[in-house]
Amino acid sequence: MLRKIQQFLATFVPAWLLVAYLAVIVCMLNRWDGLVMITLVPIWAWAAIGMLAATLSWMLFRGIPSIVVFCLCLITGVTCSEETHSLVRELASSVSSGEVSDPETQNITIINLNCGGAEAPLSRIAAEKPDIITIQKAPSEEDLIALKDKLFGDDYSLVINRSSAIIAKGKFITEIQEPDSSALHARLSHPSKKIFDITTVDLNYCVPRKDMWHPGVWEQLTEVRIQNRRLIRSYLGENPIKKNNVIRVFSGGFNTPPGDDVFRPLITNSLKDVFVESGLSWGNTYPSDYPNLRLDQIWVSEEMEPKSSRAKLNADAFHRTVVAKLTIKPEKSEP
């Protein structure tokens, strides 16, 4: 009798695990707002939970179905996690001889930085010689002006809105400060003779929490996601400085894990996530000491070709610094 029960459970339990696996996959593909408590959790975390459940099922009931579910979760976690792709890319770059740079290529370095109100993070990135720095939780305006002159010199310009700022090589043509937030838009005339439309944001947090299954927290996270998506769409579509034939940079603290529906307006506007295209090593940025979420991102328009993107330790804030190397694609010659 006990053996028959064990044989039944050896099939029944993995079958339910498979149903749960498929339900999570469907939610991840559709990203419904009402199921934000599922879609905010990274796919590798769901895969780990599935592997653990399948392992317990095999230990208790044995059977091939548990092994099948374990392998399915393992394959999904490895192939669908961006951490795997960036680590493999880092390994490949370490063993390759490297690309030969084209002397005619225009190289651009973009940095997204959360200062945590401190001055030290700006000093640490000065050696990167960045072209564009988007800053959240910036030091005071007086400190920013002094640091800009000291670290970067007269070749760089500065614009500020509340706790956000942009420091960039070249001259700002115009700027737009959002009245109800620290979001900031600026049009830059770069020494490369290219025009950049730059937007930096610091959105409300919409991240996994221990109590996110509580109905009140669940509803709050759903509202924050909807609001953040609406803000991004507004900043992209209603920004008066938006114009064709201008390179677009949209970066900052999105404060939502990658792949979420919050980023759909960026994708539909043909912007690309620099880390997805060229990320190296461990790209997660939050929390800074032991990061497990990539909340800070840099998106660019199709005129830019990402070459590398890394997350670097920032001891003065809860977010790591994102350093991206890109090139400007040559203009297509008309026939």
C-alpha cells in the first residue's frame, strides 16, 4: 500500500511542479500588472525554487519525473538569466585577443552614478574620462559645481534638477526639469559634432519584498509599476526636446528588475539596454555590497553600438555604478 502511494506521489508531485513552472513562465512572458509579485522575482530565483522542490520530491518519492522537472528548471535558469550571458561574455573576452579598434570610430563612455549624497563617487570615476555622467542622489549644487571644475574642467557642462544631475563633455543646448520629480532632460552638443538627448530618472522602488504577498503591499507594488511605466512613456513621448536624427540616452535608477513591463516604452521606442547587448561579469547593481538586482541601467538609441558594460562597487551608496563603453555608428552614405 505504501509503495503504491509513493509511486503515485512520485508522479503527482512533479506534475504539479510542472504546472507551477508553466504558470510562472506564462506570467514572465506576459508581465501582467496584477501579478507583479510573481514577475518581479528574477527567473533564476524561480528556477532555484523549482530545483529545490524537485530535489525534495526526488528524495522523498524518487522517480524520473522529479529529475525531469529539476533539469527543466536548471536549463531555464541558466539560459534565461542575463547573469549567465554576461558571465559567459566576460569569460570569452578574457580568453580572446580583443578587437582591433578602428581609428575612425568615435568612442563614447557613459556612466550612471548614484552618489548617495557623497562626493567621493565622482572622484573615483574621473579616471574613466566619461563623455556623459547621469547622477542620482547627487551632492549639493555647490559641491557639484566645484567637483565638475576640479575633476573634469571647462570642457564639461553641468545641469541639475533637485537630486539629479548630468555632467557631460561639450555644451548643453537646452534643458528641461520635471517639476514633480528629479527627472532631468538635456540636449548636448558633443565635441564629436553629434547631438545627444539625455534623460536621467530616479523612479520609485518596485522590487521584491518579503511581505509582497500581503494584499496591501501587492496593491502598492502594482500601482508603483503602473506609475513608473507611465512616467517613462511620458518622458519619452512628451519630451519637447525629442527630435529625429538625435542620439538618445535614457539612464538612471529605474528601481525595477530588468525584463519588467516598465521597460516596454523604451523597447517600443527602439532603445536598447546596453548591458543586455554588451554586459560583462556580474551586472547587478543593488544592493551595492551583495547585488542581486540590476536596478540601474543605461539605454541608448540605435545610433550607438554598445561595446561593454560593467557594474562597479560604490561604497558610498546602495547602488553600484554602471560604466558603459560605446561607439557611434558611422552614418550611412546615401546612394
